[in-house]
Amino acid sequence: MSKRIDAVDLNVYYGNFRAVEGVNINIEPRSVTAFIGPSGCGKTTFLRTINRMHEVLPGARAEGRLLLDGEDIYDPGVDPVTVRTMVGMVFQRPNPFPTMSIRDNILAGYKLNGTRMSKSTADGIVEKSLRGANLWNEVKDRLDKPGSGLSGGQQQRLCIARSIAVEPDVILMDEPCSALDPISTLAIEDLINELKDNYTVVIVTHNMQQAARVADKTAFFNIAGTGKPGKLIEYDDTSVIFNNPSNKQTEDYVSGRFG
Amino acid sequence: MTISNDTAAPQRTSVPGGKKKNSLTAGQKPGWTWIAVLAGALVVAAGITALLGGGSFSWVGWLVIAAVLYVLGMYLATRVIENSRRATDGLWRNLVWAAFLLALIPLISVLWTVAANGLPTLLETPQLLWRDMQGVTGSDDIATQTEGAPLAGGFLHGLVGTLMITLLATIISVPIGLLTSIYLVEYGRGGWFSRAIVFFVDVMTGIPSIVAGLFAFAAVQLVITTFIGDGPRQLQMVKMGLSAAIALSVLMIPVVVRSTEEMLRVVPNELREASYALGVRKWRTIFKVVLPTAMSGIASGVTLSIARVTGETAPILVTAGYIATTNWNPFDGWMTALPVYIYRQLINPTAPAAADPSAERAWAAALVLIVIVMLLNLIARIVAKAFAPKKTGR
């Protein structure tokens, strides 16, 4: 479980447009790393290159090296599907499968791939994942009800449970709380704190307080202007980024003087 | 208020000017205006119709004139009592209603005519449903028309033909149509090839059904002469249920492709990404996430396309012919479909001298055909409901 992530001179393109330029970053295992920055600065784009979800979009590609425990996931011949089983992802809007019950949503990673398992194994996975996502007590009596019947915050925790059910090494979260109320956000943030005992967690957020609350390290992305590629400006311990940033742009952004 | 009332119910706070006329509702026409205008329109229209018609009184003319007078009368009344803005509003509302009723007239008229002509025959001789025309001759029909003998024959062969041909056409079209739309939505990504497919599918939706019939006939003939032989016996084989099914699939595939494509496009991309992010391969994502999510729409689209081709006449007449006996085998021998049966019974009555029994059979068959199409539509709705993603458990 839990792998380190190293990006080496990573450029990300949409067709001919370079969206993210020359990212070099080292993310430790069993840590929470937050990506912050203004809209359009490429933080989500970079996040999606970590599990090769980026190339699902037509014309999108990445150049450079991205190492997962020293192994380049962009090596020719690497199957993106294998990468995605190791690197799970939680999206901005909760997206449980509407045709499936809560239980089937948790088991989706196995069932969709046609994996056969005994009922007791499946029950074990469901309970472990839901407990891991702090959702077990709320849904244990209605596992056969549709997942879309839960509240937004519960749905998002269901999605987190669904991604930890397949036991990935890394969990990516793309603004997981932006569609949620403060109480649900608190539940998710508590969960992120627990998840880092076992997983490498990378989270994109627009909420700087959230980055300050949950992240061990924070990376600040910025763009020079529209049509220019996004860049990693500064990457350091969260306390350094928020209290004593070395770059002027970072300081302007975290102090609210920006834009 | 009396004291006894006060104890029974808490005292109402008195509204200032409770009984007085509300200034907000002042200047409105009274609620019975439309009844008065309608009654006036009916009376005046009756007079006009009687004058114009001379001796005879036309009910249709009366209703049409009354409707026009009512719309005009309401406009003028509102304009005089209230203002021109409300009058225009009311005028348009009445015109929209009139258009709706006009659109409804042919529909109800067709249903009524078919039911009125077909239902008595069907109730009197339900044997029509399980008898075919084998051994029925002109003398039977003459006996029915002149001596009141029971109606001979039936249209079991038509029911069987329609069932087998439509079933076969569905088996051919649904996989092709489904996979084509999956290609268009999931793989084509708007490239030149998928744009070409969309263009030709649109062209296919517009081709006349007789052309589809001739195409299927020519195609099957080509295959048979190339691979089996071109003797008279082999050429005879061309006319069979399968040829008709191919003709119907030419008509069905574009409908299935277009409806399924729409359904697949509305499946949120988030669900595909959620599935990819779990390490699920693309084809499994399509078959286990995208298709189930879109299943209700796809199923109703397929059922509607079946309903659409069930009523086709010309392509089946060209490709499957017309026989009097029941043939269950769509791969060998001619078959009769219900619409072809109706057409033949009306155009070429079994007894040219006594056409009424043939017409009665045709009306009964038409009623059964309409009932089948309505049932298919009903099934489409039920299927759509059954497959729809469960929305809430809250």
C-alpha cells in the first residue's frame, strides 16, 4: 500500500495547447498533499495525469516522466488500466452509479471487472470500505437501497469508499468538498486525515483553509495569463506555504492580495 | 360575531375592508362570461348554419362556426370589459387550444372508424383470430353476403407473418443499431468516419419503404444466385420472411441508431470516468455502466421502432408475397403480414361480386394491428419505467 509519486519535467497537453509546463514534484507516501491555485492553472489537469485519466479526453496527452515508486507510468507499454487500479480517484461531484445499490457501488471495482467472489468476502469488503469512509453506521441498514438516495455528503463518502474498496496505493481527490455543506466537508476532512495512515492522498482544493487544515505539504500552481501554460510555482510544507512562502506569487495568493 | 361562535373558534383578526370589493380584482370580467359567450356563439352559429344549409342542418358546420364565434366573442368581450393585453392573451390561449383539438380530430377519427367497423366483426366471429384463408373461396363470401352464413376465413397467417417478420427484423436491427450508436458515441468522437455514418443514417431514415423492399429483394436475390444457384426453384426462394425482415431492418436500423445515440449521449461523462478510475476497461464500462444507465431509453426507442415497422405494407408485399395459409417458417416460402392482408382484402376481395365479407375481415385485421401497435407503445412505457435508474431512496 501507499506509494510515492515523483514527476520529472512533466508537460501536459490538450492537442497542441500546453496546459501544464515542466512540473517537478516529489510526493511522499502516507501523506496528504494539497494543490492550490487559481482556476485554470492546471492543478486538476496535473492531478488527472497521475492516474492517466487525463488521456480519456480526446487529444489530451502528457510528456515527461511520472514515477510511482520509481516506475514510470508513462513508459510505452504501460496499460493505463493497470495504473488506475493502483491510483484511485474521487471527483468533484459525487457520482455513484445510479443503477446500483449502495452495496453494488462499493463492489463496483470488482463487479464491473467481472471478478467473482464469495458472499462473505464481498460482505467483508463492503463493511471494511464503508467503515473506512465513516459511512458504515449511516447506511448499514439500507445497503440494498440505491446509492443516489443518499445525501450529497454521504454520496461523496460512498465514492471514497468505492475507491478504497479496490485497495489502491494512491487516492486522488479533485475538489471533493466543493459541492458539499460545511458539516459534510468536515466529515470528509476527518476522513482524509485517517486515510493518510494507509494511502498517499493528493487533493485539489480551491479552499485555502481546507488545504491548511488537511495537508502536510502544499503545492501552489499559477498561470502567467490566459493561453499560457500553468506552472508549479512553489511546493513546501503547508505551514511554510501559508506563513513564510519564498515566492512572491505564493504570498500574494495565500494572503488574498491576488486578483 | 356572536359569543358562542367565539368559543368554538379562535377569533379571526379582522381584515380591514373584509366585505368591501378588492381593488386588485376590480375591472375583471365575471366568471360566467365564457359560458355566456359560448351559449351565444352556439345559438348564433345554429342560426347561420340553418340559413346557409337551406333544408339540411350540418352539425360539423355548426360546431366550426360556433368555435370561430366563441374565440372572436371572448376576444371582444375581454377587450371591452378588461383591456387589450388580457384580450390578446386570451385569444392566443384559445387559438392554441383550437390547434390542439384540430390535431386530435384525425387521431380520434381513425381510432373511432376502425373500432366501429372492426369491433362488431371481431366480437361476432372471434374465430378470425385463429383461422387463416386456406380453402376460403368466393362462394363462401357470396353465401355470407346473400344468405347470412357465418363469416369464413381469418387472419391467423397475417398475425403469424407480422410476428415472425418483425421478430426477425428486430433480431437483425437491434445489435447493428446498438453497436453503431456505441461506435458513434464512445469511439467515433466526431471524426470523419462517424460524421459519414451519421449522414448516411439520416439519409436512411428518409428512404421510401418500397425502396427498402426492392433493395432487400435485390440483395437476397444476388446472394442466392451467387451462392446457391439461379434455377427457377432457387429464384422462387427469394420471396420469404427473411427477405421482408431484411427490408424492415433497413427501415429500423436508422431509427434504433438515432434513438440509442441520443440516450447514450445523455449518460453523464462522470459515470464513465468513475468507472475508468476504478480500473475498469472501456468495453466493460460501456456494457456495464453506460448501457444499463441508458437502458430505459434504449428499450423504449427499440420498441417504438418495432411499432413503426409493424405497419409497413409495400416492402413486405414485394419481399414476402401473399399467401392464404399459415407459414411459421420465415426462411422458406411466402408469408403474409397483417397490413398486406388488409390491403389485399380491400383491393382484391375474395369474392369480387361480394366484397363486404372481405371488407369486414380487413377492418377487423386493422383493429388488431392498431391494438398490437398500441400494446407495443404501452410495453415501451412499462419497460422504460422498469429499467429507469432508481432515483431516490430518501
